[in-house]
Amino acid sequence: MTPGRDDRDSAADVVVIGAGNAGLSAALAARAAGAAVVVLEAAEQESYGSDSYFSGGLFRVAYDSLHEIERIVGPMGLDGAAGVDDFAAYTEADFLSDWGRVTGYRTDPELSALIVEQSQDALRWLASIGVPFRSPIVVDGSGRARHSRPGWHGGFIEAAAAGPGLTDALLRLADKTGARICYGRTAVALDPAPDGHGWTVQCRATENGTTPFPAKSVVIASGGFQADAEWRTRVLGPGWDLAKVRGSRHNTGAGIKAALAVGAASHGNWSGCHAVAWSVGSGDAGRRDANHVFERESYPFGVTVNSGGRRFIDEGSDFGAYTYARYGREILAQPGQTAWQLFDAKASDLQTSEYRYKNPEAARVTGATLAELAGRLAGRGVDAGQLVATVAEFNGAVAPAVPFSPYVRDGCRTTGLAIDKTNWAVALDTPPFEAYEVTCGITFTFGGLKVDTAARVLDVAGNPVPRLYACGEAVGGLHYFNYASGTGLTSGTVLGRIAGRGAAA
């Protein structure tokens, strides 16, 4: 169903709010169980783009052998490649350990254990119904197996064509299986059915006011509240209205608000969010032509300074997979909410493909010498003298005789600095030099609704709200302070499938 068509025939067994990875996983699971399904999507069809669409399409998955991954992605062609043993297994214990470590062990233990345990099965399910996947493990020119994003760590598979490929496949499957998608419909309220056996979802439609959608069960999969500048500033704190929104402009927390209004319990790290280093030239939220090309996550292989020319983070504290989602907050706290990532020629082969996205908005400055680069940055408000001094001090603090390796925590570090770099510390001394201006890009918020392992929304007393489910970024309690890359899409699929099956039943 598209905007402008008659919504009167809108009764369904299950109404899913949100057409991203989690919502469409729920819709497909409910359809497979025989339920009539309507999916309400706030975006218009021609401008559709959920947060899943704007993602890199990366799923974190537990596996005991690469043969298990090949059951999802097909033959990987890694025979004889050096370093392939580094990827031989990523067990459930590994997954849980990494997830717990980066969240200070605050992640909901039952939900995280469920998601990890079902991660591989859920992805096999998606592959079996027609979502194409590929392995992000590649063999480089030296014959070494490595992740396509140098320095990334964990067990992963990747949707073919990244986020757009993932959502395009899910939308096609929804259409094929008969799930009706109603675009331009923002769910704003949940009205309990008079007999207590269902809901009416009240939607704000773009062209004809409020439209009711009755359903026996409802699945909330409408994301977090990161696109609502007022709400995120009130909850996350001063300055967050200045963060760039990486994904959909429709993720304003409407589904969360509607559930809270009928007694659902809030849960999780409401002052926390996934926030990355993001190009200052990204423009407004939800640019379908750009997807995630403005992400700048190769900072472990360079030096990051603020406009005062000073370092303010340990760029090598951990693999980028475990720091990229928290360093956006550190950038937002700098003067002007910006910073500069500095690299020399040695890092060019280690930068992700997003750094090659060159256009007038790319915020890239180059110099044949460090002094020339600093002089050009002075015209952009950077203290050039301090920048040169910072790099010189950094270069002099790099520990000698420690071999550099981007594939492990190599212990190649500095000593004696106010903020030491604990891995991948290599002197910036090989021209040409380049700098990328970055700001904070918010991906999603961590606070949300409390659910149980059946994806049922719980009330403040801990009891299930009848016939109400949630999945995806609307769920709180999974992420605290930080984020392990790939857990978002995986948890969306796992809890989405559980929610769809439960709602259909």
C-alpha cells in the first residue's frame, strides 16, 4: 500500500511499525506463520531509507568454523591465504565477551545471550529466504586474509551491496510474501481494543490526517529518537542538537513514545548513543545518494587533533570495531564540535573506501610537507604551530623496535605523552600528508523499551503488555556507553524474527 491509496481495508493480524531490518524481519516471520501483516513506514516510498539502509550492512555472528560461514555466503576462496587462522572461529563465548567488555558488562545478560546464541541461525534464515550475503574477509595483494576494513575485529558477514542491498532484498521479500507496506504513515499512538484483545495504531498520514490501523498484535520497530534534536538534547545533554544525524530523519522515537504512553517500561542507557567520526560535509540526514560514505573510521592508523592542534583521544586503544561508536562523543566535546584526522602516505592503503569518496564536501586537505598541511589548516581555524609541535612530540614518543601490524593489537605504542597511543603508533613522517575534518555523527540512541526474551514489551511491573512486541533500535538495555560493530543488525534480525512469530501466534 502506498500513500494516496485507500487505507480503509487496513485490518491486520499484525501491524509492524517501521520498515527497517528489524521490522521487515518481523513482518516476514509473521507472514511465514500465516498472519496478515501491514507494515507502517514513516518515509515516503520515493525517499525511503531506514537506519538499516544507511548502514554498512555488517552483521556480527558467532561461528565455530569458516564452513559455517560458507553455508551463508558461499565459498570464500581462502585456501592457502596467510592469516586465515585469525578468522577460523568466533565462538559464542568470544561474541559475549566482546559485547560485555565494551558495555561495561551492563548489557542485558539474557537478551545478549539469546542474540548471540541465535545469531548464526537467524542469518541462515535470511539467506535461505533470499537475502544475499558476502564475506567481508578478503585476500590482499600480499596473499594475506584480512577484514575488508583494516583493523576490524570479530566474526562478521555482510549484506551484499551493504545497507541498500539489505533493505532492497527485504522489501522485495515483503512484497513477494504479501506483507503490505504503507509508506508515509507515522505511528503516533496505540489505542487498546475495547475487548483488550488487540490495538488500533493511530497514524499520521502525509495527505489525509490520522488513519487508524487495527491489529491483533503490534510490533514496534521504528528505531530510536536520534533524529529528534529536542529529545536527544534533553536526554543526551547539551550540544547534542549539533550532532549530524547519519541515517533516517524519521527516527524521532514516535514508536517508543506511543508504547510509553500505554504503560511500557523504559530501559537502558538513555544518556548513551552510537556516535562516530563523520565528515563535516555530509549535509542533511538521510541522503540516499551518499548512504554511509561520510564515515571516517580509519583513525587508528593516524593522529586526531582538535582545532587547537592537540590530541584528545587514544586512537589505538582498541580495534576500531570497539571504539568507533564512542569517539563521536569525544569529537562533539571539542571546540566547534570538530576535529582533524591526520595521515601520512604509509596509511593510504589502510584507509577504508569511504576516504576515497572525493567531492567538494569531503573536507580533505593535503600537503607535500607537514608544515604545508598545517599552513592550509590554519586557514580552517587550526592552530598550525601547535599541530606541528604535537606531531613532532608524537613522532618522538613512538617506541622503537615494535613491529607494526594492523591486524592485531600490536602494542606499537608511544610512551611519555599526556595521552599515549597504545597500538598502531607509527611516526607521521612520509609525505604526502592529508587531513580530514570530522564532526560527530549520531547513528542511534541506546535508551528504549524493556522487552523479555520473547520480544514482548514489559510494563513497569515487569509484566508483558498484552500483544505488544518490540525489536531493533526501539529496544533498550543492549548497549551501554559503547557498541560492538555489527550487533545492531544482528539483534534486529534475531529479535525481529522472534517478535514476528510471537505476534502472529
